[in-house]
Amino acid sequence: MTYQFKSYEKKEILRGHLRMGGENQKGERIDVTSLYLERGGRPWLPVMGEYHFSRAHRDEWYRELCKMKAGGITIVATYMFWIYHEETEGEFDFEGDRDIRRFLEDAERAGLDVLLRIGPWAHGECRNGAFPDWLLKKPYPLRDNNPEYMAQARRWYEQIYARVKGKLYKDGGCIIGIQLENELVDRADHLLALKQLAVEIGFDVPIYTVTGWNSKYGAKIPVDDTLPVFAAYVDAPWADHIERLPPSPHYSFLTMRNDSAVGADIIGEKNSDGWQLPYERYPYATCELGAGLQPTHHRRMLISGMDAYALSLVKLGCGNNLVGYYMYHGGTNKIGKISTLQESKATGYPNDYPILNYDFHTALTQYGEAREQYGMLNILHLFLHDFGSLLATMEHVEAQRVALQDDLKSLRYCMRRNETGGFVFVNHYQRMEQLEEIKGAVIDTGAVCFPPIDVKGEICFFMPFDMMLGKNLLRYATAQPLCRVENTYFFVEIAGITPCFQFEDGTCIEVTGHEKKGQDLPGAVPIEQSEEEKGFWYHEIRVVLLTFEEAKYARKLAEKLYIGENCNVYEYDGQIRAVEEGDFSYRIWTGQRFEQVKTGHSFRPAKIVLTDVEEPFVPPYEEELNLGCKRSRKWQKIDVDGGQGFVEIPYIGDAAQIYADGELVADEFFTGEPWRVPAGLLFGRECYLVYSQQKDDFYRER
């Protein structure tokens, strides 16, 4: 069957229409057009990952930021949680793990830009949306333009600015953008007042973002003063029931930027006054693609690597030109002097979250381990690093018939293209569903007709057409472009599809194993055999094929290509390290072939012993063990014989806590996934595990 597209019409790109943009000391500019961001006069497609500095230890920041950089993140987004810094009115704390300036210095050292989310209201599953308790007791409306509240907002912004002064983009620093407020979807006047206040204080940056989602009509924002950013989550842990949700629409190539399910607990279903956000004035930008999800007490889901990869790929196909993940790196909540700082029903919010655990089941865990989505998402990020300036110029073009999320039989596809070429996107994955195999699909872009392919299994991919490889025009390839190192172009094999490369002169090359054959086509020429790597030479360029498994461990570090041998490598102060502890090996591309390197360090993983005991003390945070109702609980003493590596805590229950020397150091709601805790958190301390009785009062997927 032949699959075609709706007609492509190039749209006018608006420039200079938004009150944003700026220049640094080197004369480089960042600007916002209606289609994409620009940096240094070129289209720019950055990748943003959320990591909350105050939910981590300062001694870990640089290392974890290096891991994020290796994973393809170019901008780190982080919240300023007001309650973390002024829990008691008038007593500010920007020391230790709350030292934002030190975090910015570590981000600069790691080579990352920063988007600073300054609130005042922040949410982020923080108590009161990060408003201090004392602020809630004031006799005037909050999140409002009244003089009393704006005076408090000024005082908060001034405290932040005093710590970040000199670190803005205009000063040669790393802060390229500011997010104003969060999830305020119906107060454009207040958002504008906050921007004006921030600028007056000194927050002069190229980009100001605000929440863009609400109903399909979009949030009410200062139209020309801010960039709306959007979200897409594949489930809703905040939903007010314990039933399975219907199939997510985010695995279909739908153009609506809104996810009206996000924040459904605090916003209405639609606008009633005729408001329509003028989407055409902004590039499609995301800040909350769900690389993971944080379990609530009543809804507990696990996000797989393919859940996250397919979501991000589909949104790229739909035109996403700022890829932003929430969260990208998990964290651990602090406990305040007055109260715990996490969101709970006790604070008037609709969801109970763990006291400490903000792991988010995302790419990098709260303790810095890598999940599957870390490597899988980087397959997309490598492409954006080398070819993002090309993709950014391309517009989304719908399939002739768009397959919706409950259609398990039809091909899901779209393309992005400009006047010279493009990419076809295909998704054959629907979370928690099985799609039917599609045989002999012929995709016709109108400019190029791809050969028949079978689409089967849980896969999603994109293929180029009319793409320049050096001075050579590649008419199409049935493989996914990954990255480039000088004159070598790396592609990823697509499961079940033979890699085929058709060039403008008629040369067509199929690659099978280490063999390849020239098709009997006009203009076909002999191609030199590649002996070491799977691929071929074509004129002055080389093409190398990687399997999807190899590509998951591919990293661009200092513009050199590395492939970890079943490990995730990153660069730390010029040294190659692995996220995983102990000996490791990797391959590095030399320009002609991959060469293997073995390295590592002494490593003795700790062992754990759990012994049943009677309750040694009344747990200080007993309420977490009794959420919803009174529950029985079981105790075990924990002994570990060393401080290296991780230990796994086996249990079946509702909520679990670990106390070390009487201090709560870890907790979680049971999800069925092994609970991994750093041995160093427990070694040398008197430790106990307590977990409460499981009842049939929550939703769990697996």
C-alpha cells in the first residue's frame, strides 16, 4: 500500500515580532522566530532536561551535569523553590545544597546552558507549589497584581538576582532563559507584570517562557512578551481514580500542542470567552516531555525506554523545535525545619507523594544511575546535535489520513520538510497496546518514493530524503541518521528493514551484514568494500551502520564518538568515565575504524543482609505508612558490608522507609520495580527498613 501526505505549503517565518532575544559579550545572539530558535544567526534546536539542584547534593552536581551533557542535554532547567530558601519569613538560605550560584558554575563547567525557573509559584510537586507556609497566611490574594503580593515577589526575585548576577547570557554567563510563574493559565496581566518586574530587577535574558497548556485554546499569556512551552505525559499520576487510562494520544502524529490532561487537577476544561492562543507566532517548544513520571500514592506507573523514546520522536515529527524533558534527572526532597516540603493531601493538594523520593522513574535516577531511556533518547539527541539546524527549518506535514491512538491497524506516519528535503517519521508503538504488523508499506513524499518496507514490532524511526551528505545528494535511506564525525556519517539500522541508500546519480546500496551490493540501476558504480565496519565509502564520504543496541551507548564527547560496551560513558574533567561502577570498556572512532579501550577502577560491591525485627521505635514519619487508612507494618534491620555500589531492597508492601541512625534517608511507594539504594547511604550506620501493609487502593501497571 502506498502512503502519501497532505500538500506542503511553506509558511512565512516571522522575525522580530516578539519582545525577546539578546546578545552576549562575544556578539552572539539568541533570537526567537515563529518557527525555530536562532543562535549565532543559525537555526538552533536545543535539548533541555530538568534537574533540581536543591533536590541533590552540591558535591554531586558537576558529575551529574556531565552525565546530562553526555546524554545530549544542552540546557539544564531548574526550579527556584521559594520555600527551600525562605521557610521562615526573613531568613534566607542559599548555602550548601541551596547554593544556586555554585550550581550555575558547575553547569558552565559542564558546558551547559541554564533555564532558571524563578516562580514565584513553581509546583514541581513541592509543598504549596513552593510558596512558604507563612506566605499563605497573608491577608491578600497570591499570584495576583495587588501591591502587597507584588512586593513579596519583588523581594524574592531580588534575592535570586543577588546570587545569579553576572551569570546571565548578556554577561557571558549560562542563563539563557527565565521561566515566569508556572501553570498560571488565565492571568496574562499577572505574567506580564512579573516579566516587567524581573527585567527591572536585572533578569535581562533572550528567552522568557511561560506555561502554554490549558484547554485546546491555550493558556492566556502576554502574547508578544513570552514563549509558551508545552507538555506531553503518557499517563496521569494525578488522575483522581485508580483505573487504567485509555490509550495516550501522544503516540499519534497529532499537531495539537496542548495536553489538557496536565494540570487537570487545577485548571478548567476549556476557555469560555473566545480566547485563542496564536500558536502560529511561536515555535513549538516543550518543557515537560515525560521522560518519566513520579508515582502518587494512588497511581503508580513505570515508564519504559520505548515509552519515552517514542513520545519524543513523535513530538519531533510534529514539529517540536525545543525538546524539553521533565524530569530528566530525579532527585531527593529535603525535609524542612518546620515541615516536610513535599506535596501531599495534607497541604490541600490532590495527590500524596513520597516525603523524600522524587526519582520520577526517568532517564537518570535520583542517585544518578542510568535507565534505558537515557541511552535511547540520546539517539535522537545525537541527531539533533549534528543536524538540528537542518530539522529546525522543516515544517510538519500530516499524513493523508492521520491514525489516531485507538487505531491499532493503520500506519502512523508524518514528515517534516522544507523546500529541499526532509524526514519521514514512523511510529509503530502504542504504550500498553500491540499494533498490527504492516507489510509492504510504500511511503511517497511527493518528491521521493521509498521502497516497500515491513513495519512490525515495537519500533519507531525516521528516514531522510533529499539529504546532503557532504557534496552528495542522498535521495533516500531506509536507515535512521545518527550523527557525523568529519566525513563519516553514522546511521542506525531499523529493526526488520534492510538499510538501503539511494543517491542522486542512481547508485543504490543495500547493506546486509558486512556485505553490500550495488543495484542494477542507471549510473550505479562499484563501491569500495569496508572491512572493519558495517558500511561503505561513496566518493569522499563514508557511511557506517550501527545497530540500535550500539546506538543506545553512543556518545559524542568533545566531538569524538564513543560507544560504551554495555555501559554509559561520559566525560568528567577530560576523563572518560562510566555511569556504572567498576571495570568498563568502550570503542572510540579514530576516523577509519573503532578502537577498543578498557579501563576502570577497584570496585567491591556491597552485600546486604536483612533481618526481621520487632518495631525498634515509632517511625517519625508514621503518616506516610498509613496513607488512606491504618496499616500494619513490618520491620527489618539492614546490614551492609561496604559503601560501594547499590543494594536492592526486596519487599512487597504499600509504602517503605529506611531510617539510618533514626533519620529518614530513603522512601518510596511500592511499584514492583527493585528498589535500589546506594550502599554509602547505609554503611556504618544503624539502619532499619519499615514497610506498610499493601491494600487494594492504588493503580499499578506492572
